[in-house]
Amino acid sequence: MSDTKARTAEQIEADIAATRDRLASTVDELVDRANPKAVLERQVEQAKSQVFDEDGQLRTQKIVAVAGAVVGVVGVLLVIRRLVGRR
């Protein structure tokens, strides 16, 4: 606030009130973002968007890729278990 003009008390009070309103709005937004229900809803929507497209259809390519990765990991774990079990 490097104004060269002196401000009136009313201007200062108006600035304080505006700052207070912005701060209250910011705090309300942060509280809403940190609300566990809101966090859960965002996570559920994000998970759904990974499985379903905009039309509500399954994204089969992603499902097949994930299933293939799971099968691959399980296969590797079984091979490791079998190799370790032979000793």
C-alpha cells in the first residue's frame, strides 16, 4: 500500500472488510476441500472415471491392461515362491 495519498478511515475499513470476506471465503473453501466426505466423493469419482467413459460405458482397454498387470504380478510372485521353496 504505497499510495501517496492519505486514505480515509472509511476506505481503510472497507479494505479490511473486503480482506475479511476474501479470507472467510478461502477458509470455507479449504474446509470444504478437507472434509472427509468431500475427499471420499472426489476419490470415488476419480476411480469411476478410470473405469467408465463419459457415456457410462466400461473402458475395456484399461480393464484388460489392469487385469493383465495383476496376472503378471501374481505369476512372478508364484515363480519366485516356487524358486525359493526349492531350496
